[in-house]
Amino acid sequence: MLMYLVRHVWFTATAIRSFPRSVMSPTAYVRALERASSQHGVVHRRQAIAVGMTANTIQQRIDTGVLVPVAESVYRVRGAPQTERMAIVAASLGSGGLVSHMTSARLMQFGSAFSVVPLHVTADGLRNPRLRRIDIADGKRETFAVRTHRFTNYGEPQVVIDGIVTTDGARTMFDVAPRISIDVLSSCFERARSLGVVSIDQLARRLALIGGRGRPGTAKIRVLLESARPGALESELEIRAWQVLRRSRLPEPVRQYWVTMRGGERYRLDFAWPAHHVAFETEGFEWHGTRARWKQDRVRTAALERMGWRIIVATWDDITRSPVETLDRIAMAVNERAALARRAN
């Protein structure tokens, strides 16, 4: 981004000799480039005028190919990398709205369920709902389709991600809810919670503010909140495991359960049945992919077993390909511990 800014500053200093001083302000042009550099290489016409460029100088830059139109009154700076994020900013500028729905979910890293196109933006009725595409070629596509949504402004928070203004996590959950299954929505919610993007309380407050009869997604959000539990899950494997456990006949476990050892160390269990001292741990490569981590896990498991815990471990294949067998292993451990407790009493 800095390289193309320097390149265009040099261009301005060189080209100014061919223009009368009354026609162009190099300082204004540099300010417009600086604005574009903070917006992934695009700038809106009104932004350029606000920093001192005139309609004539903007047109001169378009005619010489320095500014390239990508939508009505939106330009990319020649030399700036054409990327997905450039297109997202251009869609926001062109519509006068916020990045929202699936595009917001992608920016917030809610998961891999959301496609790049169309780009989603949300604007009020006074903005430009006619925006249909952004003429930016990122190497994978020649243009980006755009879908503009209308909204009622309830004074909801906005967030900025990499310089892009978007709806906040709670509003984004509402916006994507009608378009994905409850399982995918649940997975997104868990990931958003683990990232600190949205909490159970925040989503519940947003439900009270904008939810209601006739509001798309309200029913799914209610189901999501009814099934929500403390302790955000941190990986896709944990989320898959929770969904399998929820559908089973097993007693509901405690998520992210902390155990304090005799020496003061604290270990967190993915899922636990504390009354029976049974734990269910997921073993994903991202957490257990190194020998050092593997050794730490063995030490941890041995310490928990000395405290009387029975640890059931499952891999990705166990959860996704053999869920019934995995549940049987857990049920056997829970039932054995329950039987021992009954005999002891």
C-alpha cells in the first residue's frame, strides 16, 4: 500500500509541471491518495472533493488512468492491488452503507460457510440501492456482484475490521440466521464467542431490540439462545462434538470445566460430568500437532487420572465418521461410574 502511495506522489510531483497552478492542487491529490491508502486503494468522489480536489482534477485523473472507476463515483488508484477487501470497501462506499450479512461474517471469521460473492452491504433508504457490481478483478473474478439490503437504524454499534466498517457481531448473527441452517448458525455463534465478537448476553439484548414476529431469523436466534451454555468452544472439532452430544441421550455435560489439582495446577476439560469424574476430550491437530504438545497432554491426562478422572479422547474421525461408537464409549464410562457410586451408597 505504501509503495503505490509513494509512486503516485512521485507522479503528481512530475505531472504538475504540465498543469496550471489554478487547475490542480497537488496537496489535495496527495490527501486523496492518503485516504485511499487507508481504504484498501479506493476513494469516493465526495471524499476527494472534501480534501480539496475539484471535479475537473478528478476527471483529469480518470482521463489519464490514474483513477479508475469501479462503481458510480468510486475509484481505485492505479497500481493498488485489486483484492477482495478493496471490492468490499468499494461496495460500502458506493452504497453509502455498512458491510453486513455474509460479508461481515467472513470478515469476523465466523467460519468457512460464507461465499465471497455477492458482497453484502446494508444501507438506509436514502442511499444507493442500485449498486449491483464492483468492477475489480482480483485474479479469481472480473467483477464482484453486490447485494444491497435496507435497514432500520436502531442505533446499533458498528465495528471496524482492517479499516472496513461493518455491522457488529450480534447484528451479523441476526442477518445470516435466515440464510444458514441452525447447526451452521450454532457453529458461527460458538466461534464468534471464542473470538470475543459476541456474547450470550449481547445477542439476547439484540433479540429484545430488533427481534420479533415477522423478523427473519428471530426463531433461530431464540433456539440458539435457549441451547447456549457458558464456556465458549474454541475449535471446530469441539463444536462438532457438542452438537453430537446435544443430540444424544447422555446427560448434558459441563463445557470447558476447570479442575484444580492438589498442587494448585488447573486443567480445563472440553466436556465433563463432574459427578462421575468422567471427561470427554477432543484431540485436533491444531492443538496436538507437535511432539511437545503431545507430551504435555500425556502428563496432563496422567495427573487427571491420578485424581480419579476417566478421560475419553476422540479425534476428528471419531466425531465425524463414528459418532455412535464415540457416544457408546462415553456412555459406558458414565454408566460405570454411576454404578460404582450407587454401590458405594
